[in-house]
Amino acid sequence: MKNTHAQNKAIKTIDKNVSVNAGAGTGKTKVLTERYIYILENGNLEKGKEIESIVAITFTKKATQEMKERIRKEIKNRIPQDEKWNRFYRDMEKANISTIHSFCGNILRENALKLGIDPMFTVLDDEEGDQLLEEVIQYVLLKEIEEDERIYNLVKLFDRDDLNWIADDIKSVYYKIRTVGYTLQEVKKMTLDAIDDFKIDKDSIYYIKEIFLYLMSKSRKNSKIYKLKDDHIWIKFYEDAYTEEELIPILEYLYDNIGTNANQKDKIDELKRTIDYVLMIREIEYRWAYDALMDLIIQIDEEYTNKKDEIAALDYDDLQILTLRLLEDESIRKEYQDRFKYIMIDEFQDTNELQKNIFYKLCSKNSLLDCSNLFIVGDPKQSIYGFRGADLQVFYDVMEDIEKVSNQKPITLDKNFRSFDTILDFLNSLFGKLMGDKYDALEPQHRSNNDIDVEILENNDLDVPPNVNSSQYNAYVESRLIAGRIKELVKNGEFNYGNFALLFRATTIDHIYEEALREYGIPYYNVGGKGFYESQEIKDILNGLKAISNRYDTISNIGFLRSPMVGLSDKTLYWLLRYKENSLLDTMAKDIPFIERNENKKITEANRLLNRLIIKKDLYGIESLTKELIDSTYFMELLLLQQGGKQALSNVYKFLEIARGFDMKYSGSLEDFLDYIESIKDRDESQGRIESEQANVVKLMTIHKSKGLQFPVVVIPQMARGFNYHQPSILFHKEKGLGIKYATKSPLYDNIKEEIRIREEEENKRILYVAMTRAKERLIIGNQGKDRGFKKLIKDLIDDNQVVYIHKTNSQKEERERVKGIKEELYDKNPLVHEKFPLWVKIPGYEQKIFNSFNVSQYLEFRRCRKLFYMKYYKRFPIETLYSIEEGESSRKWKVAPSTRGNIIHQFCEYYRENSKPIELLRNIVASYGLEYDEELQMELMPYIENYLKFYREDYDLTYTEKDFYMKIEDTYIHGIIDRINIKNGKAEILDFKTNRVEDKAKIME
């Protein structure tokens, strides 16, 4: 498709700084790719270093990969034209196309010794850094409460019962400060200087009196503010008959009695702002709290830095802060300025002050941006990462600087290549009103055959049943409306399931929508969300583990006994609770006459299982303990008999992986594991995958994760969900410093909070814009519920001629198929006549366990020797200790068991990268198994390592490791893990790492 004039200008302007304002779907990625190619062909680049000289910064790793692939493809197409393109293609491995964190990490590794950091530092991901920081804050906070009276009084000031709340607030403000790039000492000085500058302004006091008098004259006689005329506190204030100590409580009292007046709203707001300004004097009284808090945060930072130094690690903020510090050195700065001839930054609307300062260092030699090599592209209407520290003002500031320095106005891309004209007409009308002059209308490229392609789903005649939460009921009704509409559109042949994406503002209740999709028989894939820990099967496993951990946890014990693992009836649970003694576990051993015979049998088995696992809980790893709990109760087999059993089974496997990861990383107790789950369960954790993202399934994801994507049909549920404007007790402003909430009215805190609220209101508009602009052919809005949130935001702005309202659908839920039982008479068997068959004996336990699911290794072992399979998986004998020498290896003594050797090699293959040190990595893996690393063990392992390194490459388009797969074979499921999948040029290469002897290579290759 031919480029627009604006696109060509953005691509070919390479001799000056350029800013591009790119609306949704306007070909931003195409511009970046073609500009990169244009620079290679026409830029001022040193021969042999062309690829290394161009920096392209992307927002995510996925975007990095996509850009590399596009550029590779464009270069490959040009190879027949000139030999240089062949060289460029080979040099693409050196390309500086990365996220800002990877870019900074590379610079730091090149200069680690100059900064005094370990050159082999590791980078903590968000979760690891978060956990370490939380531990440090808790430690320092508890220590300082004991040792420093100021900190003790500070904690009392917050009036919180739980120290975790205070720790979370400190963590939040610590992160905010770091994204700006200030040192903590600078923030302390800024905050205390601001407080010291607060003074009572007599002109402001006079102005407050004047506005009060004006509003009194314009208000009704029964209004709050009019009644102040005769109030002795007002009279005292008006006549200046108060002491300095009385001024603050007087102003607070008057503030609370201003009331409302729709005709004088501007004057009232002005009055409140003026009083707030004067009340700032109150902060002087709490100066000690700010001083103490900043000292506490400085101590936390020092301890956090020490902890990271101990493990040679940096977090994401460190990468940027240290890079900026490094670039303060003139010689280093000049080296990188000479190396990087062109710098392009994508998604610039989501950058922050710290990142801006890094780019400015690289693009400014003697004066601001005088290298004339900065290119930024973004869309201010899509700035939705404020919670991560993104600062939209930075985008506007840099655009202004570029225009001033380069005399180059921003280039606007407004030709939309994604959405139908019907959708764009709706969006232009809606957001033109919502965003005003900040909105640039989008021009459509594609025309629809329909008059309307925007649907609003809402049942206005809904009666909420008594004693039912209206919000939850509306979510239930809306989820079924959406599922019904999806099924209707697919049945009509307009779309297939893979065309739909449900985009959520928050994932707290997305499991309700998953239930609806399952009810209507609609396949789906949840990209994120919190549905994993909300799923019943995971709750059942956790209840079982809690029952093992604590016999006195009655609620968890009941949950376990009521679950499919045991399956006790409510009637039986009633009698157990009625006769309950010290614990439910003790009660289970009693003979209770009112419990039926078959229920008693379940109780006996559950009691035996719990007592057995309670003994084992401190001897087993968490994965082994959980697996025994699951296997002993035939939980997986039971799940497969239920609707949605495939998803439930996948969730159980995922939980076992989490348990395995915990064992490897922490080696903690069962109680530690339960605490760990409690700490992470509120984070986004999607359910186990049963469908690939590319399959013909409905996608569920957050609006934030959908950014940069597009879908034929976008559904936006929960439009009526209210916004959460809750803020922590400590806030940070990059110009005002800290604000602490120490009382109902905390002037500096309230002032900062109000600014944040206004920013968040604007960001909510942008979040909705991002969601709606993902739609190509159809936009469906779930509007069920009260006038709150997005619904309230747009309800009066919708042009009814551009939408169609749907209050019901004709789709039906899918009927559940009942599992057919076998008639009892078919169970009868003829008795065995031992005289006729003297060698036929019954082996205890044989054929008592049926494998409804098994893994590949189990299948191969079964094929190899059924007797060994029976001894290992039925009798659970420690076969490996009895048969430690694998077939074909009898002539050699091994230092470690074959399975352990295989696991070590597998982990090496999984974690090795080109910049890794093989021996060091191998040492760490061996140590994690509690083994001593020596020359003999190294000689045993190195042939496998060397063989792997000989064929190791990283020039693939995509790589997956440890990829799960499930296959159904009649009524059984086989589960396995593919060690590695390499994708290149649309072809897949599957690798399976083997450390055992291969007897017949020819047969395997065949």
C-alpha cells in the first residue's frame, strides 16, 4: 500500500530531530521499519558499522522481536540489489533494537568496572525485585520502630493496624521517586524546603473573606454558607479575633460549611483552592514526619542496594539510573554519541523523566539536542501506563523541545488503516466530545458494507433478585448477553470464534465471563487475569494443603472434605461439626451414628490420608506432597468427568509447576508455600493453557495487554464498573516532593492527590480509546449496570444513529451431557475356582488404579517393562535406587543417577545463552541439586554439554522452551513437555534433549 505524505515525511526526514504524533492504526510500525531501512541506505553511517549505529527502542520484548523480523524481511528482499544488503542481513545480530532496559543493560555490562558493579550481574524481574524490596522494607521498618522514636510516632500517625499496608505505601512511593531519576537526598531537600517556605499570606486571608461574603449574598437562606453569617466562628474569623493557633481549625470548619451552589461552582472551587493554599501552613507542624520518612526511605534504599549487591543483581530502575549516572562522564558520553548516529524511540507517550534524560544525554553534545538525531513516535491518546511511572507531560515537553531546536513541527499520522469507517465515525464523534482539542480525528481507509458496526448490549428491564448483589448480578447478566451474541454472530456465519477479543479494564471478575463462554460452548483463551486462583480445582487443592498444614483450620478442612477429593455431603459435614472436638481431624476418628455407611467409608479414607500426609509434610517437597494428595484422591480423573475438565486438568498441572518452581527456588516448608501463594494470588495469573493464542478461540485480555494489537471484533465488558481512585498514604510529586496523609485534612497530600485524580480521569478516557480502537470490523460494548465508570463517561455523548442497542439474544446455552452410569448387575463376576486355576492368585493393588492421564515417560516405561511400571507407579517402589544403571550402561559406573544427570543437562540447555559462562552455569545447577561439583562429575557431564554447545544457535525468529502439550487418545490424556521449539522462516524445529544411550539412531531418524 502506498505511503501517505505524512508517513513519507516521517520516514525520510533523517537530518534533524523529528516527533511524530501517530493515531491508532495509522501505520506507526511501518514507518519505523521503513525509516530504519531508509537510514541504512541514505544515512551518514560508517561502513561496516551501519547496523550498530542505529538505535531503536521499543516498549516490549514482543515489539522488539516484531520490529527485528520486519527489518530482516525488508533487508532480505533487497539482497539481489546490492551486496551491502547481504552484509546488513548478517549484521542484524548486532542490531541495537531492544527495550530501554535491555539497551541500558548492554551499556552497563560494557562499563561495569567503571561503575564498580559485577559485569555478570543478573536482572531481577518485577516479581523478584518486588519481593526482595518488600522483605527489606519490613526488616528496616521493624528495626527502626524499635530504635528510632520518630519512626514509631510516624507509624502511629498513619493509624494503620497492619504494618503491611504501611510497607506497601512506602514501596509505592519509592518506585515513583526512582522513575523520575532524582536521588533520595534531592527529594528530601525538595520536600523540606517546600514546607519551610509555607507562610500565611494576609492577602489570601482577605480574599477568602471576600469570596465568602460574595457567596453568602448569592446563596439561599437555608444553605450552609448563608447560615455562617450568624455563626460565632465565622464572626471571629471575619473580625480577626483569633490567635495564630486557632486559624487552621477555623479554616477547616469554614471549609466544611461551604456547601454547594450549581450557579457558583467556579467561585466555590476558587474558594476551596485558596483555603487549601493557606492550610499548607499546617505542614510545618508535621515537618518531623517528612524528615523521619525520608530518612527511613534512604535507609531502605541502602539496605536494598546491599541485598542486590550480595546476589550481583540489579532491578529495572537500577539499569536506567546507573546508565544516566554513567553518561554524566563526558568521555563515556562522547563514546556513545559517536557510536549511535540515529536514535528512534517507539511508544514515547509511555516514557518517564528518567528515560528522557538518558536520551537527552545521548543526543546533546554542546547544547540541547544538537546532534539532530532523535526521532520519537507515539500517541498521547494512548498513554495508559501512569501506574508504571509513565509521564505524558514528558512527551509534550520533548515535542516542544524538538520544535524549538529543529524548527520542525510534529508530524501527525491520521490515516487509519485498521477500522471500518462506521467504527471510526463513532470514535471520532465520541472522543471529539470527550477529549476536545486534544483529539485528532482519524480518516478511514476501509469502508464497511453495513450502516452500523457498533453494538451496545444492555437489558434495561432487569429486575435484580432480592438479597443478591446488584453489581455481581449485572455482571452475570452481561456475561451471558455477550456469550449469546458471540455465538449468534458465529452461527450466522459473520465471524468465527478466533475473530473475537474481550478486553477488560480489570480482571477481578473475568472468571464470570469465562463461565458464560463455557456455558455456551464457546472455546476461549485467557491471555492474563486472575482466574487461576479463583478456579474451584485450585481452591480444592489449597484447602487440602491447608488441612494438612493445620488440623485446626476448620474452614479449609470442610472445603477439602466437601471437594471432589473426598466428596462428603452437606448432611455428613453437619454431623461432623455437631460432634466436633478439638479439631475436625480428631472428630473424623469418632463413630457418629447419624452418618451413613458409604459416607463413613469416605471419612475413614480421608482421615487415613490426612494423617499420612501430616507425617510426610516436613519430609517431602511441596510438589511431591501435592502430587500424592492429588493421586491418592483420583482428583484428576474426577475432574475429567466434569464439564470443563480439560481446563481444570490444565490448571492442576500448572499448579504442580508452581509447586515445583517453589521447591527449586526456596526449598521452604508447606507453611512457607501457603504464605507464598497468599502473597502472589492477587497478581495476574492466567489459567493453564488448553488452547494456543493462534487457535480459533475467543481471546480474553486486559486493555493494557491489547495495546498494539487488533481484532476483527472487540468486546468491551464491564463498562459500568466504577473507577478506583484510591491512593496510598504517601504520594510523590516531581515538583512538590512528598505528601503524607496524617489526618482527615492533610493539605499537601490532598493537593497532590487531587492532581493525580485529574490525571487518572484523563487516563481513563485514553484507556477507553485504546480499547475501542483495537476493533477492525465490529465493536461491541457491554453496558449492563448503573451509570458508573466508562458508561457514565460516555452515556450522554453517544450518537444513537451510529449504534444499535441489543437487550437479548436468541442463542441457547449448551446442555450438559450427563455421564452414564453402569448398571450394578454388570459388576457381578463369577467366583474364581482355585482348584481349576491353582496358579491364578490375586495380587493386592493390581488393576486398582486406572490411568486417565499419563505422561510420555510413563508410556515409554510401560512399553519397555510392564512389571517395572507396576512396581514404580502402583506400588511406588523406589525403582531408581534398585535399578540405578540404565540398560546399555552396565559397563560404566556413574557418579550420579541417570535421571539426575538428565535433569542437570536439561536445565543447562534451558538456561544457557550465548553470553553465559558454561562451567559457571553448570556449577550453579549442580549445586541446586545438593551435589558436590568436582573434576570427576565435570568429566561425566561435559560430553553432553559440549555436544549441545556445538549445535547451539540463537538466530531463530522465535524460541520456546519447556513447552507443555496435551493429547487426547480415546478416553485418556497424554501429557508431555517439548524441550525446545525453534521457529525460523515459518518452519518449526523440535528438539528433545536425551542423555541416555541411543541404541538405534537409524530407526529414530527414520
